[in-house]
Amino acid sequence: MKTAIHGKHIVLGICGGIAAYKSAELLRLLTKAGANVRVMMTRNAARFVGPVTFEALSGKPVCTDLFDRTDPDAAIRHIEWAQEAHGVVIAPATASMVAKHAHGLADDALSTFLLAVTCPVAVCPSMNTDMYLSPPVQRNLEILKKDGHLVLEPGSGELACGTVGPGRLPEPPLILDRLTALLTRKDLAGRRVLVTAGPTQEPIDPVRFISNPSSGKMGYAVARAAEYRGAEVVLVSGPTSLDLPVNVRTVRVRTAREMAHAVFEQMDGADVIVKSAAVGDYRAMETAAHKIKKTADELTLTLVKNTDILKSVGLRKTRQILVGFAAETRDLKENAQEKLEKKNLDMIVGNLVGHPSSGFGTDTNRVTLFYRDGGIEPLEEMDKAEVAHLILDRVCERLP
Ligand code: CTP
């Protein structure tokens, strides 16, 4: 999948902390995302994990010392790498490196390199809780933030030293996520995006419900992509088992009525509304207060129609760009275009469900975009994150 990391020069700076072992996983994730990664480590970092590990994973020499006699180019490397880098991530960043960079000290390869860097930098402090919370470290982190660096909050938990509290290096997927966000162009900055995702559940009795196989992956991908692009995002999510997107306000709902309520409450402030949720069209007219026993041979449920949330939003909307989804098993073009018209949408994302690589639960999707002006754009099969960015590209073209 191509994200903002793909094809970029990233420098991974590693300091001497116990969490240095996690840097190997981060490097693997970065290269998997298509980044061209160079590793620079402090001498103390090399005591925790050997440079050979990082050399093997990055496929490139690792810089540990500006005055390495076996490497005549080492002294100019820090300037070259700084000029070429699109992004830098320091993980783990020790108290010492944080202090050095906050005060412009350059006494080893990594701190010297950092002074020459002009691209975005993500700093991931990791240390003992008391060290992390100490006034000097907090002061220095504030300086780094004021200097425009992204400082990632460390995670909380039991640390290697036995203390419990903040100081843990965030998990590598989270660091990758934040670095990707940092390097994504902010073409939705200042915009509010409302996304719905996942299925709804319509209860029949306390232990049973009517639902559908929607995983929520498409909507979560849209929310995440919009956040990467600088939008303020509200995600109204039906029940899913997915990790919540970072820096996104998620409102969890269960039924279509709860989803409708949340959407109507949020829609007025939104500039863009993307409704990818698979909303239950019907609910049980009555929900039994207790578990229905299997005494009768036949059971008839009476269902009543739920509000079509998207249609109501289409009727109420003023300036918002409204994007709907259409999951069809046949006649995609006719059905999608009819929904586009009927629900007053700017765009509808149509997909034929039932194919193994597209639709419910899959990581990829093959969709066709239908526009209000009659335009049709069939897309190749691609990762849902890529589909999300493409949808947002088209949204951006239509924003005033
Ligand atoms: N939708 C909605 N509220 C509903 C039903 C659907 O907001 N009660 C939205 C979905 O989020 C999606 C779009 O409408 O963006 C199309 O959903 P889909 O299930 O494909 O179509 P329906 O309008 O329900 O029509 P049908 O089931 O007859 O195909």
C-alpha cells in the first residue's frame, strides 16, 4: 500500500535505551511501507542491539560514529543524510538525546546530524517514569515541541525497571502511523470530516440481534486518511473490532437509530460527510425484554423500517460535500446512480459485494466512483487505505 512514507528517505535515529529492540520492528515496518531507511545509532544504542541487525534490515550501512576510520565518508554522511531526508524518527529518544537536541549540542553522530535536519522530525521519548516526568526532561520536550518537532507521548505500563507509569516506547505500528501522518500533505487542514463506519445491530432480545458482515475497515480507513490530511475528524462507528484511529473523535453506537442521532448531531459543523456504514434497513418492531425461548415451531418477527440516515442528511445538507456508498450484488451503475440522485449526494462509491477481494471484511476493495455530474470513475482493486485517499482526493477537488 502506498502511503506518504512510500519512496521517502527516512532516517531512523536510535538511542541507548532498553526499547532499542523495538526499533528493529519499526525499521521493518518502515521498509515494508516502501521507505528508504537509513539508520543512525548512538554508541550506547549499539550496546543494546548490534548495528548488524539494522544493517541487515535496512540493507545499508549504519552510521554510529562520525570518525570511523574504516569508513572515510562517515564525517560527511550526517550532512548528506540530513539534506536528503524527508522525515526523521528518533526511537527511542533518551533523556540525554532530548536534552542535547533541545540545547543544540552536537557531540556525536546523531546529535550532529539532527542539527542539520530541515525536514519533519518525530521524537519518541522512552525512559524510566521518574526520569520522564522530571522537570528537566519535560522542559526539554517542551523546547522540542516549540521547535516544531512532533513529540510522541510514551505509553504507560510496567517498564523494564519495574516502575509503572509513562515511559514506554509506543508500539512500532503507532510510531509508523504518526510518522505517516506527519509526512502527509495537509490538504484537509481546517476542515471537519464526519465519517460513519461499520454495521449496526438491531436487537431482537437481550442476546440476539440483526446485523450484517460489515467490518468497518473502509470507514476507518477514510477517517484515518482524513486525519492524516489534517482534518478534524468525527467517526460514528457501529460495533467493530478494529483499533480506533488516532486523534479521531470516535462516537460508538449500536443501532441505526443511535447512529442517526449521532450523525444529525454532528452534521452541521461538518464540511465533508462520508457515509460508509452498512446501516440496517429494518429493526424489530418490538424488542423482547427477556430471551425468547424456543417453545414455538415457527417464529415471526415483524420488522419496521429505519430512517435512511443518508437520505435525511442529503435533504438537510447545505454546503457539505456528501459521499455515500452503495453495496450491490447486481446492476451497480443503475443502483448507484439512482441512490446518488435520490439521496442528493455529490458522489457515491459503488462496489459489487460478493467478490473475495472486495466488499465486506476484506483489506482491499474494487470500487467505482459515480459523480453528481454523471461522471464515472472505475478504480483498480486496491488497498482500502488507498481507496480512502482517492475518495478524499476527489472530495478535495470539490471543496469550495
Ligand atoms: N444508508 C443510511 N441509512 C440507512 C440505509 C442506508 O444512511 N437506513 C446509507 C449507507 O450508509 C450508504 C447508503 O445509504 O452510504 C447506501 O446504502 P445501501 O445499503 O447500499 O442502500 P439502501 O439505501 O439501504 O438501499 P437498498 O438496501 O434498497 O439497496
